[in-house]
Amino acid sequence: MYVSVNGLKDHHKKSVLYLLIHSRGVTYYAKKWDNDTNTLLFPKQNFPSGVIEILLLDKSYNPVSKRLIFCDNKDQASVELIPHTDNVDGNEKVKLDISISNPTSSPLKGNFSISITNEKYTPIDQKKNILTYLLLSSDIQGNIEEPGFYFQADEPLALLALDNLMLTQYIQPHFVHIVN
């Protein structure tokens, strides 16, 4: 990810500015901005997947510019459910092997929960899920219609639409320019 500061008014060009990058309460970068620097490069692997807030602050730490970006490191866990039998009907007991692994197929340890429902009574919501909530909706102001759209790998406009969604979050000058 490239970060550059563009279009500053004259009084900001000569003043002390700070760049702060954080996500979900964790600071990933906080340094004085070097006015002689055009661009900073940050490997996106240095940040968690989800919404990242980039702030340009003045010498009193007041925001001069804010910009949200979405970082997707394709680092979500994968879950595999393997039933011990193919024929399941009624309310019989079902045994499953559950495998949870990271993107490199290494097993993950942790405490997990599972909920089994009848799709007839609890249809699957294709528009919202735990991934869209944890990585997007919980960090965005207002309602997001169909957040699942932004995570569809086969949708060519999803990434552009996601960046446009990030741009709508603040109504003030965007001096901080980001290129993913």
C-alpha cells in the first residue's frame, strides 16, 4: 500500500504533520510526516484484514484528513466438515470431523462454537455473515446494504465498490492518497 499526501493548503505544507495508521484500537504506524517525502510504502501484510483508518494530524493532533481503506490479506480460516455418514434424515445423531486451518493449511487451535439449524426455518443470509460483520460492518458508520457483495471473489466490481464505500465514510478533504 502506498500512502502520499497531496493537495495540502499552503499553511499545512510548512506545518508539522503526523501520520497515524490504526485498526480496531491497535496502532500500526505513528510518525511525524516528512514534508520532503512524496510517498511511503507499507506492505499490506503488516496490517490485519479489515478496515484500516489512516489519519493525517496537525501539530496539536487534530485530524487534517482521514481515509479508510480495506485490507484483505486472504488470511481467513477455512473450515471443513466431514460427516461420518452420507445418509442423514430426521433427528438422528450425526458425527462430524471438523477441521479448521489457516490459508497455508496448518491446523488452528482455539475455542470454537457451532450452531446447527434447519435451513427450512432459518434460511442462510447470503448478504450478511460473520465475516462481513467482523471485517466490515462493525467498523463502518451506518447501514451497509448487502455487505456480502464486497467479498464475492467472482464479482469484478467488488474491489472498486469496496474502495468507494471507504471513501464515503468522511466528508472532508482527502489529502491522504492510497494505492492498494
